[in-house]
Amino acid sequence: MLTIELIPKTSFFKNLRSELSVAQWDIVRRATYKKAGYKCEVCGGKGSKHPVECHEIWEYAGKIQILKGLVALCPKCHMVKHWGLTQMRGLEHVAFEHLRHVNNWSVQQARKHVMEAVEIWQARNKIQWVLDISWVAENFSEK
């Protein structure tokens, strides 16, 4: 299932890519693409410019934002995950239709999911999150 995963405001611009060197990020993201067979792990699709993009899977516990893994997503699925950025770019209509299509949802079901994701985001915005990216060290010999 495709879901929206809004990053809290207090974590904007803090992500795995910002914590790793360019070379380390390239190793991690390319391994993610390869493991997925260069296809989206949600919808099976591929982008036109580049097949997939690397997306971080986060868990929020206490005040810690914990990296739980990485997933290869096509650009449209990635737009859905980063709904806020997609809205800023004026592409939420594209992402909304992709969300509906992938999940086989009605307009009402998709709207409900968007509203629920925004509510979660608003609650998480009240917390100053600390990143835990130990998953990388546990899964890659070199960061």
C-alpha cells in the first residue's frame, strides 16, 4: 500500500543524505536500487528520467526518529511520500491520482488518508526529533 509520510518540520533537511558523505550516500542508494531490481517497490513502475529514487523508512519513538530501512520508489510514489514538498511544487493533483490508482481508492478514501497524514504530521511537529541512523552501520560495512 502507498502511504503519505510527512517529515516533521523539526526534521526538515535532516535526513540520511545530509548525514552521509556523497560517496557514502551513493553506495547506500545504489544498493537500494539494485536490491529492488531498479523498479518501484510499491507499484512496480519506473520513472522516465531515472527509474527509482531512494526513500527512507522512519519510525518515531519518544523523541527519536529511527531509520528502519530504505526503499526504492518511482518518482510518483516518492511524490506521494513527500506530500508537503509535492504541494509546494504544485503537483499534489498528480500525487493524489497516483495514490488513488495504486491503492485502488475512491476520492473519499484518498482524502481521508491525506487528512490523517496531516494530523500525524501536526502532532509530530511539536517534538524536536533526534535522528538515529544506526541502521546504516548495521547494514553496510561502510557508511
